Amino acid sequence: MSDEVPVLAIVRIRARSGRVVGVGFLAASDLVLTCAHVVTAVLGETEFDGDRPTEPVAVEFPLLAEGTDTSREAVVVGWCPVRDDGGGDSAVLRLTTPAPQGVRPARLTLTDTRWGDQVRVLGFPADMREDYGVWVESELRAEQAAGWVQVESAPGRRSIGAGFSGSPVWSPAANAVVGMVVAGERGSGTTGYLIPTATLVKSHPEIATADPAEVCPYRGLDPFLEKDAEVFRGRDPVVERLDELVATRPLVVPAGPSGCGKSSLVRAGVIPRLRRRGTRVADFRPVPGTRPEDLVAGAVMPTLEPDVSEVGRHADAQDLADDLVSSRETKLPWLAGRLAERAEDGLLLFADQVEEMPVADARVLVELLCGLTRSAPRRADGSPRLVAIVTLRSGSLDAVVTDETADMLQRGVLLVRRWAVISCVRRSRSPTWISNRDWWIASWTTRAASPATCRWSSSRWIGCGPSAAPEC
């Protein structure tokens, strides 16, 4: 049987008595799809009850390795009860704790089904050992009046029946789940029915939302942001070096050509690490016509006055900026001391793309940040409590350096090279919500001479490198 069959996504659902009443499957990292009548069988309610049940439902992942804690509790978050015309009958459960290690959501597809397509389904019929379950291979037919798709099993073979409701219907041709079992003929009948994936997605849009960890990570020309930290991969050595500098130098300057990823290194690489240590972050970018003193004052004001309204902070920032212009030498040590008091676990000031400023303003900004971080008290181990990161194009570095800042810049510059290709990409499954069986194509556009391309398959990244080079 294909490794792609979603065995690790399947859940078994029991009634309070311990009897298996149905199946379900993981459609996202914490969402389980099943039939509404399976949930009502667990809770002892009527199938046609329009109110969403509030009692928890116990689920098990029976196909995980022995010794794994497979039981979880879930609550109903999506509810489409059985309608009078026989339609509806679906439910979404949210796990109250993370799924067991090794579980993978099933891959869904909106691809139209075809008459004669082979499908595979797992069920837990009462006449077999419930701990094991049984696989059934059937053929698809066409959609019938209730919107369900008919499924036929060969005469004389095991068919879909009681104990199969809620099971994912796997299509080897589509390499994905095409629907969910909703009903089967009683006795020795050979006919079953499934709710198509398109209907399930329409009824429960939440299952069509991609998990953050499974989103295609390619950002094109946009930088990686702090929220993209989980998919920011391939630059670990540079991030480590930048993190080391931030831990020991009060002023750090990642410098490199345009498009080499300086902003991404800071935002998606270093800032998440600092936040986990309790460090506060104040970031800003140059604004045309704005004084460097105004940029610094505006960035630090939320740390200085966390309980003051936005309007009040704006007025106080104006006063602070004027003081930095008129009496920088006395105001910077005072400001550094106050910031160190307010941010006991540290404060990062991040000035991004300073080369966009006029050269004279850029020099003043770097001088301000040098003076501020130099004046701040250090921790007991000698590490800086107040750190500034300034990203610059390497071609602008010489123009920004002054006699006052040369020493600190020399000790804190990190030269960042342009990415020619992706050095490594984390293997990851495709989003559970992809709608066809084609490869996803994503261009890695960092303005390099030979942009890399990667293809997104149903289970991993392939073709990383220029012109779809061998798998990385």
C-alpha cells in the first residue's frame, strides 16, 4: 500500500460504552473531521440536533507505533448536522492538546472524482477486532441527489458499512483524500457513500486554512518577517554569528548588497531568539523628511512610557527629540539609564535599511545609536543590556562612518553575502488544502544572478537550486 495513504491521520472514535462508533481523520495540525452522526452516537444525542455539542469527545490514533500515547480529547468547533433531506452530516473537532508525535494531517484535494476511480477506506466494523480495523478497496461512481458520491465494492468482498463513517476516502490516482465516508448499506450491500472534499471545505472553511508550518516559505522579493521564523531556513551559520555579536557588542551592523537578506536575518533569524530570552524590541525604518532624533525618540517611547496613550507618547517623543538635538551629550546617558531600568531583560533597537536616509542623517543616526548603547549599563557578565542593529548596504558603509563611530562599527560589522542558491530547505509536507495534483513552483528571487527554483510536492521539497537541480 502506498506510503501516501493517510494512515497516521486516521482516528478511531468510541462511544461512552467503549464501542467503536466511527472514524475521523486529521485535516490540519489540530483539527479532526468526522461525521456529525458519529459525534451524536458518542454523546447520545439526536442526529438532527442543530445545536453544536459542547461535551468533549475522546479520539484515538490507532495506527501509531505501539507504546505511543494515542488518546486525545477534542471539542466540537464545526457543526453541520444531518438535514431532513439526508445532506449535511459533518463535524470538525479541535484537539485540546497537541497531536501525538509522528501524526501527519491527511492531504485533501478538490480534484473532481471520476467514475471507476479506485479508492481505499479503513473502517472498524463490529464483526472484526476493533483494535485492528480493516481496509476496503472500492470504486467511485457518480454524485447522487443528496450531494454524496456513490462508492461500490465488488460482490463477495468486504464493503463499506457500519464502523466506516467518518473515514477518509483515499484516491491513489489523486494521491489525496477525495472525501469522507458518510453512509453504507446495511447487511451484505455493496454500496457506500462519501461527502466530497469540496462540500466539506464549503461547510467547514477552517480546514482549508494552511498550517503556518506548512505554508510555502518562498517570499519572492519580500523579506522574511518575525512571523516567518518557523520557515526561515538555510542561513543558520550567519544567524548564529549575528546572535553571537548581539550578545557581546552594543552596536551590530549587518552589511551587504541589496537583496542579500539582511532584514530577513534580523527579523526572522535573530529577533525571535531575543524575544524568547525576554528582550524587548523597538524597530524602525527611515522616513523621508524625519530627523534621526525623531526616529530614535519614537522607537524608544513605548518602552519609556508603556502606560501613556499614543497621543501622549507622540508629544513626549517630540520633546525628547528636541532635547537630543540641543543637548545630546547629557541626554543620551540619561536616556540609556532609563531604558535599562525599564527593560531589565534587555532592549534591541533595530534600524532597518539606513542607506535610504540622506548620508548626513544616516551619520547622525549611527552616532546617536553608538552614544546610546555605549552609555547604557551592562549586565553583571559584561554583556550589553542595550543593543542596536543597523542594516546597511555595503556600499554605504564608508559614507556613514565617522571618527566618533569608527571603532564601534569596526567591531560590530557582519558582512552578508548574496544568496546564489538555497543552501538547504527544511523538508515539509504540502499544505493539506492544495487543490490539484500538480507540482507547486516557487522562484527564489533574491536578485541573484541565477535565481533558484524549488518544486513543492505532496510530501517534500524537491528540485532545489538553479534550474531544478538535484534534491537538497
